[in-house]
Amino acid sequence: LDILPRPCLISSTASSAAKRFLNNWTTAAMRSRLEPLKKFVRAVRKHANGILAFVETHLTNAVAEGINRIVRMVKNRASGFRDLDPFADLIFLCVGDVDIPAQIPAQFRTL
């Protein structure tokens, strides 16, 4: 039993081959007596559709997660705003490359 899946899962171009590989690996890993490994395999099986979608499309939600992180940071900074409009303006100023004369250029912003 190989404890970790080989890179061939990610490099596989055929989604059916990746699905077969993932199924074979998780079945073999579940036969292990290592409870932490079994717990990991259960998590892999729970997220198998997402894993196989990545193998097929090579797309992730990393950009959306990054934007959400910045919005959360702006929300913490904008805690005193009483209206949604100034909050949205601050998000656009921090995330977007808005060119306002009194605004600090995008490359010098801290957020």
C-alpha cells in the first residue's frame, strides 16, 4: 500500500482514469489499520467530486477565497460605517485599481 497517492492522479487527463485511481487508492487505504489514514480517506471520499473536478478542469476557487479574505479585512477596518455604500467604496478602493488623485497608488497600498 502506498500511503500517499502518486502524482498520476493529478496528471491524469482522463477523468475516468482519475476516478478509477482514486477509488482504488481509497479502497486500499481503508484496509489499513491506521485510524488517522482512514479518517483522511473518509474526507477524500467526501470531497471526491471536487477533487475529480479539479483533475478535469484544473480550476480552483483560490481567487474567490483571496477576495473574500480581503473583504473580511476591509469589514474589520470599516466597522464604524452605518451604511453599505461607504463599505462597498472601501472594498473597491482596496481591491480594484481605482485611479483617484488623492488615493495612494495600488502598488503602495497595504491591503
